[in-house]
Amino acid sequence: MAETGAANLLAPENAGQEELVQVLAGRPGMRVERIVSHGQASTPGFWYDQAEDEWVALLAGAARLEFADGRVQEMTPGDHVLLPAGLRHRVAWTDPQAQTVWLAVFWTP
């Protein structure tokens, strides 16, 4: 499940059609993921409605989150947000010109 050894969270990745999702650590009820986006966004009309709580930090790049209640959260390096279970949200935009790196921690409430 988790990789062993040292690695760099900001290491460059090949830009592709899909986001890269790596599970860095985990145990039952909790996991830590590194997500690398390069212009990807949620499909129009799609909303995440997760059963887990999620804390996400943006380490590099830029992104925009949208919430079902109409709120918009612009994200730049260093920004972080807590997404409680059941909070409908989507990734509206990630920078197509630069690698966007997220660090996400998920846990069962």
C-alpha cells in the first residue's frame, strides 16, 4: 500500500490525461495521498460526496475548489482546507501550465 524509503513530494511527474494518485501511508480508517494534477478538473456536474473527512493542502501549483452551496476556494501553495464527510465539493480547475501537487489526509469520522 505505502511506498518505503525517501521520496520528494514535489518531484516532477509526466503530464498526462489522468491525475497521479499515490498512497503514501495508511492504516484502517486513515490514509495519506499525494495527488498531482496538470490541468485536470472534476467532470462538469460531478460532486465529491465522501464518507470520509479529508484535509488537503496545496503544496505547488494552483487550484480552485467549488462547493455545492456556491462557495469558491482559490488555492495557492500553502493553503489548506478541511472537507468534512458529506460536504459536496469539486475541483473546478487546476493550473494547466504547471504541476499542481496536493497532500491529502483521509480518515473515517
